[in-house]
Amino acid sequence: MLEVKELKKTFSKGFVHKKSLKAVDGISLTIGERETFGLVGESGCGKTTVGRLILRLIESNSGEVIFNGINITGLKKADLRKLRPNMQILFQDADSSLHPRLRIRESIAEPLKLYKLVPESEIEKKVLELLEMVGLQKEHMNRYPHELSGGQNQRVVLARVLALGPQFIVADEPTSALDVSVQAQILSLINEMQQKFGFSCLFISHDLGVIRKMTSKLGVMYLGKLVETGRTEDIFETPKHPYTKALIAAVRIVGSDKLQKICPIEGEIPDPMNPPSGCKFHTRCPQKMDICERIEPEMVNAGNVKVACHLF
Amino acid sequence: MVRAVNKVSLDVFENETLGLVGESGCGKTVLALSILRLLSENTVVEGEIIYKEQDLIRLGEKEMRNIRGREIAQIFQNPLSSLNPVLTIGLQVSEPFMLHRGMKLAEAWKNAISMLRAAKIPSPTERGKEYPHQFSGGMRQRAMISMGLACSPELIIADEPTKGLDVTIQAQIIELMRELVNDRGASMLIITHDLAVASELCNRIAVMYSGEIVEISGIKDFFSSPAHPYCKSFLSSLPLNGMKPISGSSPSLIDVPEGCRFHPRCEYAYERCRTEHPEIYTLEKGRNVRCFLYA
């Protein structure tokens, strides 16, 4: 349904002394019908940029995005616009993705009017239907975003996205600003809506617990590159890349034995403006070899998954 | 007027780490700030805060200053806004040494650098001369921890010390706090919304809901058999525990429900819960629960 090939994006900084940052450095992935693909990594690894590049909210430097057989990277603005209802995004901060001076009713009605999906006379009815579907009531229709809680606003955003009947949704950390019990509500709602409408989803998160629960396929990113990709269960059962291992080991299981040492890797993510040579993870890798400093590993098959590491 | 914290009682014993857990807006930060009397002047704090046989609420401002940072230190959440942007990290960590230990800058600086080293900041001599914006989120948190622990306080209040950090960095910070606190034999009150953090650092856990403590239990008991219905639901709403949502949302503190504050969302609620406010009941030694099921 969605195929991404060798997507690259470089941001540059400075005027006289130009410096460049490879935010996304050759990402390829495929997402099937009704499938949820998870993208996980630490902050600054480029996962949000991937989501935005796929939707062409920012333009890529090279690579292709093929959506339902159409190469959208070369599409003209007007043609892209026609495709927009099919591909939507849920941002992490729902409060700021709603217009503060529009009532909830107006926010949800906007896409319906824009794409003329229902006749003017039926908009009110449709808005109410959408609101009730995401678990809100009629009384919320005339409220403003600041009068609702973060969880309720995320429901409104979801209703607005679903109004267009998209086939593909990028969910960019949709619950990272919410409390756990509210997070559970929103994630269950997304699951339920996916059952009902059958959209595919790129689910971006730094929370491995959430990723494990929500996705069937998974890509682990580190400094703009995928280091491991495969079925979510396979990766959680037997992580192969040292970084994936470290990430999974860092997931602190509630109620686990507290004497267990939980510090899996030393150091922090290197400066992306000045990334290490060879394998980008070698500066923190516990299994570093000589070759890692010199040569960047290619993606290879290792059992059920694909890994970019010289160990394989 | 909003009653942010309602009749909360808890003890932190020597060499103990107590976790204070709850969702946003439940009053946990307000409770922490009230201990060191850091709330704004228009707040009314009633009750007693007994630290080593003295009541902090009735202490003069001058005596209070001697307690802050020296006896009881607070590690605030969001280090970027808690650190002074125009002073170097080294100077900010030196400050407690100068204030409480009466050291001159040169000596305080030396101590500050060794504090930064203890907090595992790489090349502390050079990094000490840098400003907060030159530090990463994890490094800033390490600097905050060094500041808090500078004068070897006996009680450390840590407010969401791992908030906003990546998982691998969170793990490093937790490991560091455990190490430093154990080495110094200090007590700690750690405030967090993250049950995993609490389960790793604490001996006991206190759970707040809507301005009240609903359960205090030993860490093992709490995770193996949470007593209060809210704690049960809270645990099973975690993604890896089944992600079962709790219906409804936390009440606004301006308009709290009558009776038990959790009753509108509680699956065990019965008539009494709707009209009468439950007291704290002792379930067994060291386990206290605010719920009629245990009356």
C-alpha cells in the first residue's frame, strides 16, 4: 500500500559556513493494507522527519514514496491535494493542533467542507456522529480546545482525521503528552477505529511498551538510519542489533526486581551535525569491532529480521 | 479557591526512598513544594511537616534557608528552566558550597567539579565552564542532581527526575540516583507519574488521586496486589499490562465528586461510596488504603 525507497533529507544550517545535518539518511520501508508499522528511536533520530517526508509536509532531497501505486514524490501540488484526504496525520500535541479560536464543531466541520464530503445541510449531523464515535458528547460541540483536556482534544483531532476516511495515517507520538490511563483510552480508540475503518498506520513513538502493543512491524532508527527492521514480536523476542538490545533492556518493567542493573549503554547520542564515521552506533556499542569505525554496515537479512550491523 | 492537596499524611523514614505517584494534576508537585515552603504567598498550607522534631511550617524564613539545600534538597523537574541560563554550570553547582559551607569560590569550584564527576559528566573540568544551553537534556539533569546532592542533604525531594528524557538516558539517570543516594545514606522522596521508575527506586509507594493519598504500600505488595481500585486500574492501564483503559477522567479539583473521589470511575463502587468520604484504613502492617472495601 505504501512503499518508501531510500528516502533522504538533509537540513543545512549557517550562511557562510554551511553545515549539514543528515536527518534522514536512506530509509526504506513498506506498509501493507491495514497494517501498523512502528518507528522507534530516541529523540533527534529523525523519526518525525520520516513521517513528515512521507506525507510531503516537508520535501525530501531524494528517494521515492509510492502510495497505492502512485509516486507522490513527483506529484504536483494540485494533484497532491486531491490525495490528501487519503493520507492524514495525528500530531503529538493535540492542544496545539487545534485552532484555539474555532469551536470543536467548526474544527471537525472544516475538512468536511473543504473536500465537500457531505452536503452543507448534513454537516451538523455528521459532526455529531463523528464526535460520538470517538467517545465525546453533543455538549462538547460548542466548546473551545482550551476547555477540553489533552485526551479529549486528541479525540477531537482523531475525529477530524477520520472525517476524511483516510487509508493511511501517520500517528506521531499521539499519546506522549498524556497520562498512562488516558493514553490507554486513546490507544484503544485508535485500535478500535482501525478495526472499523481499516486504515494503515505509521506509528511513531519512543515508548517501546506502546510500540509493542500497537504495531505488527517495526523499524528501529538511530541517527537517521534504520538499524533493524522486521516483525515487532520477532524484534522484541530476539533483538539482534546492539542498539535494539539496549533499547529493549532499558524498558523498565513495572514491578521487576529492583536490584537488576538497568543501565545498558553508556553515553548519549552523538551530535548529528558531526556524526561518527563508520557505524554511527560504534561510539556507544558494547560489541564494537575495528571494522565498525571505518565501514558503515549495510542492511542484511538475519533470520526473520533485517539488521545493519557488522556482527551479521 | 482550589484545594490542591487534601489532608495528606505520609512519613519518609531514614535511608528510605518513598515514591509519590499519581497522574498530572493530582497534587503531587504541590505537596512536594509545600515541604520546603516553596509555594507562592497566596497559598494556605495547614498541618504539620515534622523534620527531625521541628515543624517546618512554623519555622522562620532564616532557619528555613538553612534547611533548604543543606538538610533537605530538591531536584526540580525540567532542568532547563530550573538552571540559570546566564551562569556557567560550574558556578551554579559551586553556589551551595559557598552558601552553606562558607567556601571561597576557588575551593567551591573544585568541589563542584568533583560533584560533576560523581554525576558522571564527561570531562567535568571543561564542561563546568559551559552554560546550560550547551548541555544535553540528560547532562542538565546530571548537573541538577550534582547541585541537589552538593551539601550531602539528608532528605532529597526529586520531582520527576526522568521526565522528558530518552529511555536509555532515563536508565542512566535512575542508576546514578540509586548509586549516589545509597552511597550517602540519604532518604528520598521521589515524585513521578512513571510506575516503572518508582518500582526501581523506592521501598514504599504512595499513590495520590485528586489531591488525596489513596494507598501507601511496600513496593512488592503494591505491584503484586494493589489494594485500592484506582491502583488496580492504573496498573492494568499500562501498555504491557494489558492497556485496559480506566473509564472517564480525573475530576477537576474545583469540583470534586461527593463521597469517595474515585467512585464515578470505580467498578466496585456501592451506595456508601457515593455519599460518604472514606478514611484511610489499615489493611495490614504498612499498608494503608482509602477505600470502604477495607473498612
